[in-house]
Amino acid sequence: MALSRSEIEAMAPDQSALKAAAGLLKPAKWSSRGASGGLIWGECLGSGANPYRVAADTIDIGSKCTCPSRKFPCKHAIALMWLHVDEPSAFAPAEIPDWVSDWMGRRRKSSGTAPPTAAARPTPGPKSLEAATAEEVVEALDPAAEAKRKAAAERRAADVRRQVEAGLDDLELWISDQLRTGLGAFLAEMGERCRRIAARLVDAKAGALASRLDETPSRLLQLPAEERIDAAIVELGKLTLLARAWRAAPEDPELRREVIATETREELIAAPDALRHAGVWEVLGEQIATRRDGLVSVSTWLLNTAAEGPRFALLLDYFPASAGRRSGAFAAGGRFSAELVFYPARAPLRALIVERLETEASSPDGQTWPEAATSDPLASYAETLLAAPWSLAAPVVLPPGRIAEDAAGRPWWLGEGGALPLEGAAPDVSLGARLDGAAGLWNGARLKLLAARTNWGRVGFDA
């Protein structure tokens, strides 16, 4: 027996989840939908480069989604089931994808009970699907309700601002304590110390800043021991600059993104003043890291092949580590034509794909990238740092050079503009080879190469 609207209402964790699901009912939100027996699945566009994978079992009731929401079922699963109830013909019969089969296999192994009968399904609660869609329409037609909603939003914003300010006061006091008691002691206990202040920032609604604090120990531990104290001083200084910049301009979109939370995809695309650029983009590479909060971050770096427009773009996506490894949406070295919209920033970098056009073939070997400044390859990094001194790293394009190792076996990039130490080990194939150009991330102390071009082809560096 198929799910009914009343059963979906009963499964929703709260009315707000139903209201959020109502915003996902547009066909454009779903890149694919399919069905097989009682299983339905789809891919829903989210805030990252990769869509969220959503599956639901309409017989042995259950759902799975790769989004980081802690509500169950999440708004994507509710929307998927809702769409199936309203328009089952839009779910084309298809072979069950591997990721759906994997979920079902794990689910059956962990289940010790038989599938519930129709009579055993949950009974409807006070939540309503119709109310979820009608609520916004009624408010829009009622000026008093709209004014009330606006006043409530302003009160919430003021309350969040007060809480964040209190959290930043605690952060600056915490930074002073670390400097007063000595950075040697801080480095010895930085995992626990950063975790405590990060928890305080979460309570203060400064979730984005809390995530940065939580990841600070892993960034410092990747450095040689003799460089950690200097790096800790730099990081604490950047945190102080970020806190004071937010106090001076709490409504600034970039600072809000760094301290509180990132805008939603819908908010960014709807922003009239957001920078947009259509062109051909080359995929430099991906950086994949598992965070302490259980999420996996996927950073996809793109290079604009034209002389005009933003030189770099960053597509940032997150998914739960429990979802397993996901296949990348882009191939390193590949090119594609697309329109990107950039998050508002002093040096725009992070972006979303608005529309992806025809796919370009991989660039021919030997084709050059946009020219870099030979006199100072880090000029663009200096500009980024002047605009946003709290930045952790910035992408750079390097002029022709070579990769070499010093007597201690540490790799360096050598070029006409000087020498830069590299992060990690360089591929043996690249040692001594002439690089016609290279692109990487400079954090003020180390260069993380993403890709390079030689007279015998493109060289990628593991991110």
C-alpha cells in the first residue's frame, strides 16, 4: 500500500520540517527521480557542488539522505515522499542505484523486526502538509501577519547579535589566556582547549567560527614541530582580527559567513548584487578532508581560462562521513562551460554553479594558463590578505619554474620570482621538470600545489 499524505505528516519531526520540504517541490530542485517497487529515490540540489542523495522505502517505512541535517526524516526525504504521493508518474521505473542498494543492505542487516503492516503505520499528528504550503501564502496576503513576521525576525537577529558578541568577548579573553600562560602549554593541550572554546561559540550562535576553532589543532599538527608556535601566533591573530571586524560590521555578508553561518543557495542566487560570471572553467583539483564534527568537506578548485573575470572559484560541499566516499562531480584537468555566482566577499572566491553548459574537452597539453606576475608570484595573496586578513589561504598562479629538494629532502618551488616551500611531498615525476605554469594555495608559510603544466603534459598533485 502506498504512503498517504497523513502518514507523511505523522513522520515529520515538526511543522517547520514540513514547511521547509514545501520549498523543495519544484521539479528544478531534483536532478533525477526513480522508483522500483516500494523504493523511491532522487538527487536534490543543495548548497554544495554535489546534490544530496535521498532514498525512501514506502513499504517498510524508512528514509536516508546524505544531507547533514539532524532531523529525521529530513526535509529532503519528506519532499521526496510528498512528490511521490502527488505525482508518482514522475518517478520513472529504473534499476536500483548502488547507493540505494547499499543503504537497504545495511538497513536489513540492522533490522530485527518484520516490516510493519499498514495498520501499524504511524497515525497522523497535528502537523499538516496543506498548512505547510498555505502558511506562507496567508502571511503574504495579510499585512499584519507580514509586519509581525518581520518584527519577530528583527528580534531574533538582535538576540543572535547579542549572543555572538558575548561569545566573541569570551574568545578574545581565551586568546589572551593562551598568550599569557604560554604557547608551549597551548600546543600541548590545544585539542581540548580549542574544543572547549568551540563549544562556547556554538552556544553563542557563532557556529562557523566554532568550526574553525575545532579544526585549528589538525592544521597546526600538520606542520613541522619547529613551525607550530609561529603558526599558532598567526592563527590567534587572525581570529582576533575576525572578531573585531565582525563587531565593526555585524551585517557584512562575508563576516557573517565567517562567524555565524553561510547563506543558503536560494538566498545567494536571489541576491541582485551577487557577482556572476559565465565562462570556461578548468578543474585544478579537489581537497577532501574529514572534519571533527563528522562531516566530510570537498573543496573543488576551478581556474578561469579567460583573462577577464574572477581568476579562481571554489565549490565547497559537505556530506556526512557515515555516507561513505562519494564519487567526485568533476575530473581533474577537465573543462566545462558554466555560469557561476559568487558569495559576496572582499575577494570573491567561493561560488555556486547556476547553470552548467556544454562540457569542454580536456585542455591540450602545453596550453598555457593566465599569466602570473613573474616579479612577485604572491602579489595576489598579498591583495587578498589586505582585503580579508583573517583568510587562512589564497590561490595563486605561479610563473615558470621547477620543483627541487633541499639537503633535508624538503621540496621547494623555484622560479624567477623566488623560492617557496611546498606542503607535503612532491611526486617524483615532477622533481627537476620545468613547469610552464602552476597553481596552488599559499597560506603564508607553505605552498600546496594543485596542478602544473609542463612541456610533456599536465601534472596533478594529490590534494
